Amino acid sequence: MKKKLIVSALTSTLLVSSLALTPEVLANEYDEAIQENMNIIEDTENKIHNLEGTIDSLHVDVQTTEDELEAINEEISANEERVTEAVEKLEAAHTTMKALQEEVLELEAVIEMRNEQLEKQARKIQVDGQAVNFIEFLIDADSLSDILGRIDVVANLVGTNRKLVDAQVRDQQAVIKKQEQTEETIVRQNALAAELEGMSEELEQQRLEKEVLVAQLASARATAEEDRDRFLSEKAEAEKAVMELVAAREEAAQAAQAAERRRAEAEVAASSSQESGPAENASVGEAHSSSSESSSSQEAASSSQETQPVKETSKPKPDPKPAPEQSSGGVTWEEISSYANGVLGTPYLYGGSTTRAFDCSGFTSYVFRQVGVNLPRSAAGQYASSQKVSNPRPGDLVFFSENGSRVSHVGIYVGNGQFIGAQTSTGVAYTQVHSNYWGRRLVGYGRY
């Protein structure tokens, strides 16, 4: 808005003072204002291209971080499955331990029953597993047959006791082994569960860090996009200001030319008046000095005076307005400017050729078609079929290429080193032919 007010005030001031300024001074005033806005356009264009590079880089960083975050989430899911499996194994080990404890109780009951059986077998003698007790039992025998009978009893008791003792030892060892294995399993599963839990916490921390990084990168990209949009707006305002100044300069120049013509006409009229005055005075003197001449001579003198050419009655015609340059034919900017400016700001779309969206060659084809000129559809085709010119004029096409390859971009040259075209970053907009970005890509100019 401020820039518009400045342009408006400058235009009004220059128009008011145009009669008092020479065309050269007037042109210089406008050229300075135009150059100032062209500098703004070039500066903002460089910033826009830099920001687009930053935005692309941030987009890559965001995508990379999101991929890393997805990998962390997948690892967290896999780790949670491992934790669940470890917990299930730990619960199974506790269940096994509980079953072993019940089995121990059952074995203790069996051992108790075995002890009762041993007591029944040796209720008449004291049996504690020492050989001396059995010897005393044999010495107390009354006869040989009693001794033989007691030997059988002792053998049976010893064999039975040995079996019972072996069974007791075997069962107790089995229970102890199972308890040790189960306790070892429980310890191992507890350690695994603790390790997995620690891994879960670490992965969760990594996920939080990646989520924060994604948010920061997204915020930075949003800020860069806002800055780019702001510079695009500033660039559009400067481009509009340039167009207004160019139009105002032409209007002021025409007004100055008209004032110059009126001044010239006034000078010619004044000069004609001064030349005709002395001639009339001489005629009057001659008439008084020759009063004796006949009336026919006076009529002849009068007729001679009437037929004498008088400059003031034939005022010079104004200089005709210079016609637009028409060398080698071709479309002029004056013919197509209204159509080009009518779609200013239309967004860019590859393959676009309507007022909803344009690509570069679609835009030029659309504009030229409005004045009955059909162009090839591609930028390379338009370059190939155009009449190449070294001194471009407004209305010619300007062509660009990437890294010296085939022509890949086209716009309409509007004068003052500026062109209008459909750019990917701005849509239909004005920009500098020799800016840092476009200058090194310039191929040449063509006319239709």
C-alpha cells in the first residue's frame, strides 16, 4: 500500500510538472523510479529463489526425519512384542514353580508314608541304618534256626529300606533340580524383561526427539514459505508499480510533446505576425504617395496585396506521433499488453494453456492467439519457428535454456530489460531478463 501511494504521488507530481520539464528530465525522473522498483524485483527474486532452495532442503529433511520416525515406531512395535513374549514366559515360569512347590508337598507326604512303613517293619527293633543294631538282633537269637530266620528278616528289612531310601533320594534330587531350573528361568526372564523395558524407554525417548525435530523442521519450512510468499507479494507490487510508472511515463511524455508542439505553434504564429506587419505599412505609404494614380491602379495594388501569401493563415500541422516500430513486421507489445496483463497472477501448471493455469509456452500461445497469431505449443518449437532478432523490441519473445541445453522457457519481452511470463514460482508475473537467475540462462529473442 505504501509503495502504491508513493507511485501515485510521484505520478501525480510528474504529470502536474510535465509542462515545466524537458522530456529528458521527465524521462530521468521516471527511469529512476522504475529502476528502483526493478532493483526491488531483482532483490526479491533472488531471495525467492534462495528460499525455494531452503524450502526444498527442509522438505527433504522432514521426509528423512519422518522415515526415521517410522523406523523407530516399527522398532518400538517389535520390542513391545518381545516384551509381551518375555512376560508370557515369565508367567509360565512362575506357574511351573508353583506346580513344583505342590509336587514337593506331595513328595513330602510320600516320604512321611515311607517313614511310617519303615517303622512298622522294624517295630520290634530300633532301625537307624547302623550295622551294629542288626548284629545285636542276630546275637539275641535262641537257636540256629532262629538265627537263620532273623537273617532273612534283616535282609528283607535292609533291602526294603534301601529301596525306600533310594526312592527318597531320587525324588528329592529331581525336585531340587526342577526348582533350580525354574528359578534360573525366572531370573533369566526377569533380566530379559528389564532389558526390554529399558529398550522401550530409550526408543520412546528417540521417538519423542524425532517428533520434536519433525515439528521444528515443519515450522521452519512454514516460516520460509511465509517469507517466500511475502517476497512474492513485494515482487508483484514492484512489478505493478513498474507497469504503472511505464504507463505514466508514456502519458507524461505525450503531454510534454503536446506542450512542445503548442509552444512551437505559438512561436510560428508570432513570427508570422511580425513578418506580415511591415509589408502592410509599406503598402499604405505607397498608396498615399501615389494619390494621382488611377483607381484601376489602386485596385491592381489591392489585388496584389490580397494575393500575397500570408504565413499566419497557414498554421503548421502538429508533428505526427511516431508509429510503432514495424521493421520486419511482427506483433507489438501495444497490441498484446492488455491480454498479457489480463491474466497477471494466474498460477503455473505444467501443460496449462487456459486462464485457470499456464505453463510458459501455454501463456505466450494464449496471448498471441488473441491477436490472431498461432504459435507452436512448446518453448523450443516457438524458438525454432521465430524470426531471430538481436535488438529486441517490446512484443518479441525471449527464450531461455537450462545449462546450455535445448530451449526450455519463453516469455514476452516488454522493454527496459523486463519480460512477462509464467514462472513456476510466481505464475504469470514480470521479471528481469538479466537477473542473476535468468541472465545466465538467456538464449536470445524471436519475433512473430
